[in-house]
Amino acid sequence: QVQLVESGGGLVQPGGSLRLSCAASGIGFSFRLYTMRWYRQAQGKERELVAAITSAGSTNYADSVKGRFTISRDNAKKTVYIQMNSLKPEDTAVYSCSAAWTSEHWGQGIQVTVSS
């Protein structure tokens, strides 16, 4: 059974940085085949795709985070990361990762709060 566990969230001041991690288990060697995505959902808003990285390492980002966020993956560690810099209050949300290949699997999500 595939499980995804996010970590690294918390409270940060505007302009600060955080790095979220999403560790996968139950995937095995095929982790490298998965497209990994980070989503976020702010209170009262719809879920938004933030960033994605394919098995080939291609990346794409929401316009709202381009130039500030960077997604990366470590296939040996079965982990995907998102480095978030120059954080703004509007980045406050629950961030979740997903792993998609033949089906999509989701983590529980982790809170990121950007506030002074």
C-alpha cells in the first residue's frame, strides 16, 4: 500500500523560506516512474496544483509560485521536496503531495502559515 507523509511545514514570517518533504513508502523501485505533485488548499478556496515533477525530471509550476518555489526529487530516498522562498501570506494553505502512475495516491497534508 502506497503511503505519502509530508513534513517540514509550520509558521514562517513573510519573506521567509520553508522546505517541505514528502516521503513515499510501499512504492519500491517504481517510485522513479511516478509523477510527483504538490497541491495546496487555502481555507475557503479550491485545491490548487502548485508544482509537478515527472519521472524524467521535467517540472512545471503555478504562475503564482514561479521563481519562488522549486520542486525536486530524490529517487533513492523515494522523496519529493518543494523549496519555498520569498513566502507571502497568500501562500498560507495545507500542502499535500501526490504520487501518480497507474493511479494517484495522496498524503494527509501539512499546514504552512505565512504570517508576521
